[in-house]
Amino acid sequence: MTAERTGTVEKDSDRSRVMGSTNDLAADAPGSRFDSVLQWVPRILSSKPHVVALIALGIYLIVLPLLGVMVSAKAELIGGNYTNVTSDIAASIAAGGTLHLVNQGRRRRKVDEERLRLARETHELLHQVYGTAARQLGHVSGTAGPGPSPGERDRPQPGTGGS
């Protein structure tokens, strides 16, 4: 029976507490020992020795029988058939691609953070060097931009048609 038929309503928050969020990415630093163990699974699946072992298994279970070599039923039962082996190889490739994208995203985020830090420092230095101009433009906190200085009040402003 569904929750609607029994008269109870399941809350999404209860479900997400048990299963976890489906759109949440893993943290950069694992929160528990179990999380740190799970972070190694994609690395192991996409490792070169694992892919080589799967290819060797594929040759043993797929290519050799096509060439007429008898493979025991026990070996096929333990090693799987061609669909298992090919899907395992595809999963290894996908895990490697995902790891590459995650690492690339982390590197890009660090570069962007450094770029933002440098831009802020440059901005601060420019305000220190050109403090008067920044105050005139209203860029220094605490000032909304001073009016023209006493010498500038007498000068005509461009575009006002003054004499």
C-alpha cells in the first residue's frame, strides 16, 4: 500500500534524512570513516590495474570461447558473462571520467578563489593609492561621495553648458 492509502503522509525531510539528498555533492573532507572508505571506491574502480584485470577477464570469457577454447561453467559463473564484463569496463571508464571532472572542478574553484582574493587586494591597494578619487566617486565606505571641492564649484561641468 502507498502512504496515501494508509492515511499517513511521508515527509520529504524524513526521507532525505534516511537516504540523504540526491543532489548533494560529497564533501571535500570526509565526515566519517565510512565516508573516507567510500571515497576510495571510484579510485579503485578506475585504476589501471582494475581496468587491465577486467580486460583480461573479458579476453578469457569472451574472446577465447569465440576462438573455440572451452571455458568452464564455473569460471563463467564466477567471472560473469560478456555483458557483465563489458558493463564493468564501462563503469570503470565512467568512474575515471567522474573523478577527473570532480578534481578539475576543485582545481578550478581554488584558482577562482585565488583570482577573487587578488582582485580584492588590488581593489584595496587602488583605494589606498587613489583615495581622493575613490572618495569623489563614492567608493570609500562611510561616504556617499563628497560634493565638488571649493575649487571645482566655480568651474563649469562638462555638458552643463556653463560659460
